[in-house]
Amino acid sequence: MIEIDHVSQIFRTSGRQAHLALSDISLTIEDGAFVSILGPSGCGKSTLLYIVGGFVSPTEGVARVKGRAITGPGPDRGPVFQEFALFPWKTVLGNVMYGPRQQGVKAAEADAQSRRLIEMVGLKGFENFYPKELSGGMKQRVALARTLAYHPAVLLMDEPFGALDAHTRTRLQNDLLNIWERDRKTVLFVTHSVDEAVFLSDKVVVMTRAPGRIKQIVDIELPRPRRRAELLLDPRYQKYVVEIERMIDDTSEDGLRP
Amino acid sequence: MMARVLSRLAPLLACLGLLAIWQAGSLMLNTESFPTAIEAVRAVPSILGDRESVINILDSLRRMAIAFAAALLFAIPLGLMMGRSRLVASFFNPLLMITYPVPKAALMPIIMLWLGVGDLAKMLVIFLGVSLPVIYHSFQGAKAVEEKMLWSGAAMGLSAPQRMIRIVLPAALPEILTGCRTGLVLALITMVTSEMIARQSGAGNILFNALDMGQYDTVYAMIIIIGAMGIGLDAAFEKLRSRLVRWSEPGFDIPLSFA
Amino acid sequence: MNARALTSEVLLGIIPIALAVALWQAISSFGYAPVTLLPPPGLVFSRLAQQLGTSNFQHEIASTLFRLFAGFSIAVILGVGIGLAAATNPVVNAVVRPIVRVLAPLPKVALYPALLLLLGFGHESKITLVAADALFPILLSTYYGASMVEQKLIWSAMAAGTPRRQILFKVVLPAAVPSILTGCRIGLVISCIVVFLAEMISSTDGLGHMLVTAARTFQAVDMFVPLITISLLGLILNGLLQGLRSYLLRGFPEV
Ligand SMILES: Nc1ncnc2c1ncn2[C@@H]1O[C@H](COP(=O)(O)OP(=O)(O)O)[C@@H](O)[C@H]1O
Ligand SMILES: [Mg+2]
């Protein structure tokens, strides 16, 4: 379980001004839940994710995993960044093997595991390619495999499909759902796409414009396993999308009116 | 506030620290050929008070300034053209590659055969020394200019030469100025070395004559003077640079100088 | 780029060099310059070829190369070490930055008399001068590369369980390699230049010394030989470094 307890984040900007990025966020995420965070850009979604990752420590409040305060990054929480952040000096296999090797898994064993994972994300045959030789969608698959390789209990995904074309995005969404439905990791998923959030999640957390607050949490009660083609025709799905889009429009107007 | 003052003063503190290390080192070694920092600093005014020496040093600076300016006028356009045209680049690149590792000051003896020991030979050598890094950096800067920017320029009706001056030049300016900064230090070095080889006048001549005659105080005082010229010129250029390219992201506040 | 385009570019690049040599030949063969001032290229290159076979000349090249490598290696070790330390440790940074700011623009040749007085006329003073000059470009590009490492690479490694003290060697150093190699390339050119100058100023052997000896006796041919040799050495060393670079950077996107 992840608990975010009255977390606020203030950044000092270069003009020596204080900028309130997150304001008093409280949120609980159950084990095995797929939770999306949705909000306009600049509202602090990434910052919230970095706090849970332990990369950034909050100015106020605490975040806990399994009841223990987060003090730094750890292999129990695996990030997948929008920028992929693959090691350019390592091949696909080298990138995926990095985590297991770091955890002390024997080379031969890590190699076998990583090859299986690479196959699972659909990149069989690309083991010895360097990241620069892959397309964006392929890089994102490698990034996902690299994180899955060290078996984090929590996946922290920051707009992982944001930079991809619509077709690749849909494919990767389906793949992610398949993986998640199989091993039920806790997923914290940042996105600015309403469709994506509703399609994937159990819960959608809608945030306001900066300074980021939680505007509302929507439980998505759609049956699983979800199939995109069926869902798009499902009036319940459509209702969720429209409802959340209205909410976001409201928050934009909040932002305009001082 | 305190931290800000401290960071302003840091280079000064570094100077004092280096002089202190020198002082301690010379007290420890205690040889005649390594005077203390204080002795060397004391000898500085006597050099700067000497009319002949000052004229010599100013002559050096004048030659350097002229050669530096000429080099910029030649190197920046060439570098920019190389950056924007593959043809020009592949035409000149190998020539530059083989001339790069040749020490320009080492051409001094040959150039002296042709032009004599006068100003012209020394300025030519400085010119050559400054040109290469400036060409190189202008080349890199122009090459990195985004194609889309030039397309928008063309769409607005700018002709090719206009695009060069109105778009490529300003866009490459940060990189060009980095090259100029390197070139400035290089000019100083080439100046000292060429005068050392020609041994007729100038700051380098005073330095190495003092070395030959065993006037150690003068040697070290000249080192301080030439060093101060380098640091001063570089600081002044950096001021100018940061003013000219304020829009560019804050780069390095230390120079990427060499040889 | 296909092979044919590459070949035609190489050919294009040879033109100005060939033109320069042709002009050189023309000037001397049409008698615009006497052989004592500008010997014809054929004479210079045959002299070079003949010299290359003599053990004397090989010895001069060897001493120049020894000083060059010694100084350059010291510069690489110190430059990479200090650069990494300054980029990752704020205390080191606070000390190193102002010192570098003062020492980098200092014309190092001006220090050479002091080095001669302190370290003598042997290898040490020349190696020190080469190292001092090659150090700063390497240090600065290491520092630059290491401080520009993408934060998310470091985060990814930390999340995978890399301890903080290993991040330097597992992420920062490999990520800074492109920048470090750029610094090394500049440092190498500088080493060629400086070792030659140092040998010209004071030496009993080496290519620089050859030039000075030839200049004293107005042997124009013998003045060209060491200059061409240092240019060729620079070209060869640069080629080797380029090879190392393309091997080490095979994963990195082209720059
Ligand atoms: N390191 C930082 N320093 C200063 N301000 C920051 C920093 N990181 C983020 N911010 C600011 O915090 C706000 C939230 O950023 P972010 O979490 O990246 O938003 P989102 O991911 O929702 O687009 C933005 O206004 C951004 O400018
Ligand atoms: Mg974000």
C-alpha cells in the first residue's frame, strides 16, 4: 500500500521565488491497484510520482510504502520515464540485465531472464541493438522491460506513452494491461489523456491546475479484462470519459479565474 | 548574500591561494632560481616602470590585437560557410586537419626566412594560430543551426546571403564566441612563443632574455605579467560574451582554452 | 551516407592539399623563390623518406613521442579525475572552479622558464608543460559531460538498486565518455603543439630541436622535415583516437 500523507512541494526558482507545485496532497493506493493521475501539464503530476519514487523529497508531509516512510529510490518501486532514459552505452539486453545484475543475480541467470522479458515485450531479435537503433515505441518497450526485470512491486509510469504515435500507443496500452492482469503489480500511471486513464485504471485521480491539488477521485467500475473495441462502444466508458473531461474543463476555468 | 560575495571573490581568493602555495614552496625549496612570490611581485613595478619594457609589451599587444582581428575577419565567414555547405566543408576539412597539429609558432623560423624578423612575420604566425580554433568553432556552430529556422527565413523571402547574416550568424554566435575566447588565449601564447624565437622585441623576448641572463626575479615577474594579461583579457572577453549572447543558456563560466 | 559520396568527399578534400603542393612546386621550379628559402616539395619529401630510415631520426621521433605520451597521459588521468570529482562533489567544485578559472586562460608557455629552473632541462619540465596545457580542455569537458548527465539515467540506475557511491562509475562516467573523448582530442592536438614548442625552446633532442638546429644553419630542407613529421604524427594519433572513439561510442547517437 502507498500512502501519500499531506504532501506539499515548494520549488525555489532561479528568480529566488517560491513556487508551490503540489499543495496538500493525500492519497492512498491499494496493493495491486491501477491508479492514474490526470491533470493539465505543469500541475505537478511528475513531481508527485518522483516523490513516491524517492527521487525528490517533499517539502512537507510524508509518503509511505508498506507503512515505511520513503527516503530514497529502491527496487521495490520501478520508474518508467517518458524520456525512456535508456543507457545509451548498453545494448537492449545490457539495459534489461542491468537491474537483475545489480540485485546480485548470476550473469547466466540474468541473461536468460532478460531474454524472456525482451521476448515478452515483443522485441525478440533486437537483443544486441543499441537504443539509438530503435524506434520510440521499441525504446519504451525496452524501458518497461528494464524496469520489470528487477520485479518492482510498484510501477511508476510518467506519461510513458505520451511521445508515441496513436497506433503504437494503443498497442502498448494493450500490452501493459495484459502484463498487469497477469501479475497485478501496483501501478501509478501519470497521463494527460482521459481515454488512456479510463481505459487502464481502477481509479482516476483528477488534479487541478497549479498549484496541484486533488480535485476528485473517480472509481472506474468497468469489467476486466478490458478490450478496447468493446469498451469504446460501452456507454459506461463513454460516460466516464465525458464526466472526467467536464471536470478538467472546470479546473481550467478555475485556473483562469484568479 | 554571503555566498554571493564569496563566489564573486572566489577567483581572487584562488589567485591569492596560488601565490601563497608558491610562497610556501619557494621558502621550502630555498634555491636561488625560485624566488618567493613576494620577491617576484615586488619586481613587477620595476618592469612596468621601465619605459623600454612598457613599449615592448605594448608593441606585443598591438601586434596581437591586429592579428587577432584579422583572423576573426577571415575565420568566421569561412567557418560559417563550411558549416552550411557540405561541399565547402569537405573541401577545407582535410587541409585544416593536417595543419591543426603543427605548432604555428614553429613556422616562425621559416616565415622569418621569407619576411624577416619584423612585425609582419609575428603577426602572420598569430593570425594562423588564432584562425584554426575560430574556424573550427564557427563551423560547428553553423552546422548546428536548425534547418527549420533557415526554411522559415527562406519562406519570409530572405536570400541566401541574408540568411547567412541574419540567421546563421546570430544562431551560431555563442559557439563562435567560444572559439574567439580560445583564440584569444592562443594569440597570447603564440605571441610569447614567436617573440621568444625571434628574440628581437616584445614580452616574450624580455622573459627569455631574463632567463638566459639569470635574472630570476625578472623571469618570474614577467610570468606574473603575462599570466595577468591572459587572465585579464579572458575575463574582459567573457564579460563581452555574456552580454552579447544573453539569450543563450548560461554556458560555462570557465574558458575552454588551449595551447 | 553511401560509399560513393564518401569517396567523392575525400577526393574533394585532397584537392586543396594537392593544389598547395602544386603551388609550392611551381614557385620553386619557376624560380620565384631560391631553394635556400623554399626547397621544392620533392626534395623535402625525399629527405623525409631518407631520414625516416636513419636511427638518429627515429631516436628524435621517439623522444618527442615519449614526452607527448607521458604529458598527455598525466593530463588525461588528472583531467578526468578532477573533472569527475568537481562535477559530483560540491566541496571539490567550490575549490576547483575558481582555480581553474584562473589557471585555464593563463598562457602556460610563460611558465616554461620557471619549469626549466625548477625541474631542469630534461624530460620532466617538458612533460609537465605538455600535461599543464592538455589538462584543462580534458578537465573542462569531463566536468561539462559529467554535470550534464541526464538526471533520469541516474534515477533509473538508483531505482534498479545501484548504491550511491557506484553511480559515479556505473552511470556518470560512461555517460560522460563522449564529452571526455572530445576533450582528449583537443588535448592531443595541444600536446603535439606544446611538446614541439618546448623542444624548440630548450632541448638536446626531439623534433623541435631538429627544427632549431636546422634554422641556425639555414638548412631550409631540414626545417620542413620535422614540421611535416609532427603534422603526420598528429594525423596518425588523431586517427587512432578516432578509432577508439567510434568503438567506445558505438551505442551513442552521432553528434
Ligand atoms: N526542479 C524543479 N525546480 C523548479 N521548479 C520545478 C522543478 N520541477 C518542477 N517544477 C515546477 O513544478 C511544477 C510541476 O511540474 P511537473 O511535476 O513536472 O508537472 P507535470 O508533470 O504535471 O507537467 C511546474 O510548474 C514546474 O515548473
Ligand atoms: Mg510531467
